[in-house]
Amino acid sequence: MDLYQLTIHNAAELLREGEISALELTQSVLDRIVAVDNSVRAYLTLLPEVALEQARAADARFAAWRKAGRAELLPPLLGIPLAIKDVICVEGVPTTCGSRILENFHPPFQATVVQKLLDGGAVILGKTNTDEFAMGSSTENSAYFTTRNPWDLSRVPGGSSGGSAAAVAAGEASGALGSDTGGSVRQPAAFCGVVGMKPTYGRVSRYGLVAFASSLDQIGPLTRDVTDCALLLETIAGYDRRDSNSIDAPVPHYAAELKKGVQGLRVGVPQEFFVSGMTPEVEIAVRQAIDALAALGMDVREVSLPHTAYGIPTYYIIATAEASTNLARYDGIRYGYSAPDATDLMEGYFKSRAYGFGSEVKRRIMLGTYALSAGYYDAYYLKAQKVRTLIRRDFERAFEMADVIVTPTTPYVAFKVGEKVADPLQMYLSDVFTITLNLAGLPGLSLPCGFADGLPVGLQIIGPALAEDVVLRVAYAYEQSTEWRLRRPPIS
């Protein structure tokens, strides 16, 4: 097996035993990027020299550990090459958010999650492509180029963390970080046949994450299997005083919890998530996965989430309103693109934002500004917040009857590039099964559960707040009972 194909936990074991070096592993992944990224286009910025230097530092740390008699407990990501979505700040490295307005922005600080990875000895390969400011479901809204799905280069990888998902699926990173505001980790994970998790809101620090919708945004891992997801989440989770919504709660040893078993756990299946228009093969794959959970000894029962149908309109009022406020800071004055030919302040605003923002970002700014405007605030934004509360209460009642809830991640498999660009509503419906978790602030994970038309299908597992350990246990039990995790895209 080529080293770039190794999972994080398998690579970590070989690194500890001295059978491979971090330099060899990183070079293998960099060679893979050279070989396939002209087709996949997962990366916006590559850092090969930085990555190799970090790999050498990791090897030196392994050498010192062996010389000292292996007394020190090494971090699980030491020497592991990872990718970072380009909405997460890496000090001194371009952070464009897939937008022209930030094409020359080099953050003077480190995101908390990146600092935690570096403290753990991880190797940072570069920054991955994203829909502009994480606004999209296909990575077609990037100002720079469209990322392609490694399973079929004519199809999208999902979004907005499509670059990170495609990089992991294609062997261009051992793991990656993405951000999830309405499904932007889980949906591309489903489309690309990898594992993606959105933690509980506040479980992972958002410090250094460029804001889209602050009450919904959350950073999460994308990996090849559930064990890797647990290791990466365990590294980045935890309280951070620099994030006002960070939760001050102990972080479990997620990887150690995986094998505790699922016998007797209750699985809720909401019929509201099996809708008309859903691809029949997707529903069949998910139903078979639910049967597999029952065969593992889990108690499968029906639950109801009656306000699910209101998730899309509620989300697109709240998210656009918060985006309108957050993106007001990009004025062409303090940082980011500034129109060089403006003759006065107002013209500078207009020209900088007209050039710097793409059509989808402009659409959402206008929608959000309208929803917050005088005379419409109560009718739209305030009402959406009330419905958000109803959606959260639906989940609370459902979790009185179930330990986890299982649904499809998406209603269909990855669609063709360009297929939905001209119809924003159809594009928004790509996230119909993922949005309500962000509104409720709950953890959710997508993992492969089959194929339809030769493309991956995702199974979504949802848990109560701070129950990532239970979600991961159920995902691991299902994953180990199947062989979907062993499938790799045919790109070469």
C-alpha cells in the first residue's frame, strides 16, 4: 500500500514503531497531490517546504522518544499530514475564504484548532478550496476554481468544505478540517465517501474561523474512518476563553470509547427525513444501514421531528441575517481588497464589495439585510428564531425516546458540475437533512453506507448535545460491520 493511503491511526502506529518516518509519509502525500490535484483541485494554497520541515521535527521527536525509552505519551497526530479549509486562519498563510475580497489576506494570528494541531506535532499541508465564505453546497462558488469529486471528476464534491473532503478521499491528506454551518462538513463527506463530523456547537473553538453565521458555525474533522475522526476531534475539542460560546466541559477520550459496544442503545428513525424526491437507491442504502444497526443489537424505533420541513426557510433567514452583519466588515479600508480607482469613501465601498464578493455572497447579504430591515425584522428574523426553538424542542423530545437518531445525510448522491448553479433553491435543498442540527446546535456525523450509481451514499448519526462519544460509538460499530470504509475512488 502507498503511504498516502494509510489511515491516521495506522500511520501513527507505523510511525511509533519506526517502520516509516513522518518525512516519508508527508512526501508520499505531497507526491500524491502533484499526481492528482490538477484534476481534483482540492487545494488553494500548498505549503510543501513548511510541511517537510514540520515532518522532520516530528521525526526528531520520535527519535528522542525512542532514545528515552518511550516514557512520554506521544500525541496521536504527531507526524500526520493534514489539510485546513481556507476559512480557518493559519498565521502568515493566505486565508482567502474562497473570495477575491481576501485574496491577499495573511492572518497575523493562529486559529485555536490549528495551534492545537501544531502543538500535537501534526504536519500542515496547505489550505483547501471552499465555497466563498463557506456559502454553498458544491464548492462551485469559490472565486478561484471548482473542486471535483474524486469518484467522478464530472461531479461536485459537495460544499462548502468540498476541498477538504476531496483531499481526504483522493489521498491528498490523511485528514482535514472543515467548517459546518448548515451541513458543510457532513454533506461533502457523504458525496466523497469519507467520514465528517459536526460537533456540538461550542465543543470546538471558533477562534480564528472566519465567520459566516456565528450562531451556526462549527469546525469539524474529515477523515477516512471513524477512528481517525475520534482522534482528530479529541485533539481540537476543548474550552477556549477566546470564543465566547465555547463550552467549558471535559473532553472524553473519544478513540478509547469506540469499542464499548452498542447493544441496547436506542436508535430513532424520523420519517420526516424520508421525503418524496429522494433518490430511491439512497433510501435503500440508508434503510439497509438501519437494519444493520438492529442486527448489532440496537433498539430501532420511530421518532418524530415535526418541524423539520421548516428547517430550510428558517436557516436561510437566520444564516443570511448573520452573514449580512458579519460581512459588513469587508469595506475595502482596513484589510482585504480595496478598489484602486475609487474617488471617495462611498465609491470605495461600492467598487470594493462589487468586485470582491461573488454572486452567491451578494445574494445572501441582500436576503439577510432585507430580513433585518425595519418593518420586516419581526415578520422574518424574529419568527425564524421562534421556529428554531421549536426545532430544538423536537430534538429534545425525540432524545427522550432514543440515544441517537439516524437519517440519510443527503437526499441524493453527488450531482454534476453546473447542474444546480442556475437554481439556488435546488442547491439549498442539498442540505435539507443537515441544516436542522446546526439550528439545534447538536452533534452529527456522516459516514459511508453504500453506493448509488457508483457514487457514495452517506448515513447521518445525530446525538444529544455533547454526546459525540455515543455518536462515534454507533458510527464505529456500523463501520466495522461493513466494508464501505475500504472503498477508494478510482482516480490515479
